[in-house]
Amino acid sequence: MTSSPVDAPAPSGVDHPPARGRLVRRLAEAGRMLVVSLACLVVGACLALILFLAAWDTYGESLPGRVGLALVIDVGVGAVANLAAGPMRRAGLWNLLLVVPGALSGSALPAAAVGLARVGVRRDRRLDVIGLSLAAATGLIFNGIDRWAQGRWSSTFVFDILLSLVFAGAALLWGRVRGTRAILITSLRSQAATARREREALEREHEALAREHRALVAQAESEQRAAIARDMHDSLSHHLSLIAMHAGALSYRADMPPEQMRDVSATILADARAANSELRHVLSALRTDDAEPLPTGAQIGEQIERARSEGQDVRLEWVGTDPHDVDAAGSALVVTLSRAVRELLTNARKHAPGQPLELRIAHETGMLRLTSRNTVPEEVRTAASELGSGLGLTGLRERVRLLGGTMRAEAAVAASGADTDDDHSPAEHPRDAPAFEVELSLPWPDHRSRDEDDA
């Protein structure tokens, strides 16, 4: 026997509700049984009244004894069957027994309909055939008893059997509809639960990706802090070695002329002030073993030439300053500038291959400003945006911020005819072409003004 979807027991892994909840469920179940029984009793009483009125209309006060006995049996059997309809709610296939009283009682039709509907919930064709056969047999027996009570045979015998089959088919169809609805609701609930679990898993995955991205950003910032500390270590070592050398000379040369002594003291003072100025930029230090020599202003030009030799179209313009002035401004400034140029060259080569890159380094009112612009073709814009995670610019922004500067990186629109020279035709700068601009500003250290303030 197959189990009904509405009568299936709860899975063993499901936690049982507390005692109070079980009591409430039992009371609700008893209430539903009572309602079913009362409804069947009311409908059965109405059918019994109809049968009695039909017999009264036919025979009047001279009611034959057989007809009266059949009516009494009809009412008794129907009452018992209708009362049993409620408690047999969880009886499964035993609900087919509710069809049997229909052989003796017309008022038992409500109980028979309920039983057939419960069997139809299982949506089993073999059970449907059994239900129809049982209904036809009970209809045949009831028709025979009725004809025996009236004492004559009826020509509507075949019609009565067909009517019994139609009644049973309607009840089974009603049960099938209920079973289909229950299965559909169960399926929809299962799909909703699956979708909810998938959505929660997707949210957890997004949270994990966000945490990973934040960790990568933090790592890039930490690496830049460590790089600054490493660079400052190399620079300070140079200044401190000069201070130690000149101070040692002063301690051993007591016969040094006053003018030469003043020169040595001024040198020591200048180196100490330069070291103190660069030390202010150090927030944390973690030196690695694979440290590279500190870059210089001349190496910025070497980076440009190396990029050109590799086929990259790069233009560099110095305005108001030159590599020697940048070297004299301090190692912190030239190191950051060199790192920025290297990152901009890498980004242009990765995200805009074959496109011209314009770099401009200008000294403006106490600030050193580096600007970069490169166009991004439409056919490679989407693919190029997926090549990197932006950690290089994140680290560069952190370095600039720690040195007291600002940085801006955003998409722009490149206008034709602007900032072009004879070596580059307007075709290389199409109007309204998508472009990427980076601008960073670093404070230009004024050693002379600090010396005057200290004096």
C-alpha cells in the first residue's frame, strides 16, 4: 500500500514539539474529526428525510412494512457510518469500508463520499478501480433491497448503477485534486527552502569574498608601510653615517681651524635636519631581506626609456623641476615618485596595451604633482577592467597618504586636439574616448625655510 502525502508520518530527524504543543495538535485533530462527523450526520439526516418524504408521497399513511423496515435500517446504518467518518480520518485504505454501508443506507452517502475522497488523495489508479467497483456493487445491492421493499422491479436499474459510478468518480476526483494540491504545496515549500538555502550560501560566499578583498587591501597597505620603513631605513643610515664621520673628525681634530670647524658643524646640522625630516614620515617599520637600493630621480627617466624599448608609447614632461631637484628634495619624495611612475606604467601596459600614456611631473606652489592619462579602447575596456584587483593603486594611495599627500584616480573623457604634439596625430586621441586619469600631489619639503626657523 502506498502512503498518502497528507497522512505521511513526520521524519524521524524532526524534533518533537513540547508537550503543550502536542496537546494543542491533538485537540485540533479531534476538532476536525468532530466537524467531519457532524457534517456527515447533518447531510445524511437530510437525505434520510428526503427518502422518507418520497415514500410518504408514494404510499401515504398506508406505508408497507418492508418500506418502513428499510427506512429504519437506512437511518441506523447511515448514522453509524456518518459518525465513523470523522475518527477514520487517519485510517488510510480502511476508508474504503465507509463505502460498504451504502449498500443498505442511502443516508450513508456522505460517509461513502468522504471515504472515496480520502482514497483518491493517494492518486493510485488501482485504488480508484477498487473504489468504483465497490461503489457499483453497493449501488447494485441497495437498488435490489429497494426494489424488494417496494415489491416490484424497476426499469431504471441500469441508470441507478451509472449514477452510483458517477457519484464514486466525482468523490475520487475530488480526492485526486486534494492530493495533487498537497503534493504541489509540498514541492513549492521544498523549492522555497532550497532557494533560501542557496541564497544564504550565496550571501556567505559574498561575505567571504568581501573579507578576502579587505584582507588583500590591508595586505597592500601593510606592504607599502613596510616599503616606506625600508626606504627610510636606508636613507637614515646614510645621513647618520655622515653625522658620525664628521662628529668623529671634530672629536679627534682639536687643532682644526675655526672656519673648517664651522663648515663641519653646518654639515652635521644639515644632515641631522634632513634625517629628522625623513624620520617624520615613518609610521611603522618591517624591513624585508630582499630590499632594493633606493631609486633616484635619474632612474625615473630610465624607467621611461625601458618602457619605450619594450614598445610602450610613453611621454614624460618635467615642469618647474628636474630629476636633480627631486633628489635634493629628499629620498621620501623621490622614492614615492619612482614607485608611482612604475605603478602607472604597469597599469597602462596591463589595462590599455598599445595606447599612449602621458605623464607630467610639475612643481607648483610647494607641491609636487604627478598626473597620468591614458585612453582605454572600447573593445578592451570590459576585459581590461577584469585583469586586476586595484591593489596596486590602493597601496600607492596609502603611501601618498602617509606622506601627507593626496591621490585621485578616476575615469574621464579624452578630448581630441588637446595636449598633443607633432609626433602624435589626433587619431591617437579620439574625441570622447574613454580615458583613465591619475593625479597625486606630494608636499615639497622646504629645507631652507626650516633652517631659518630653527636659527
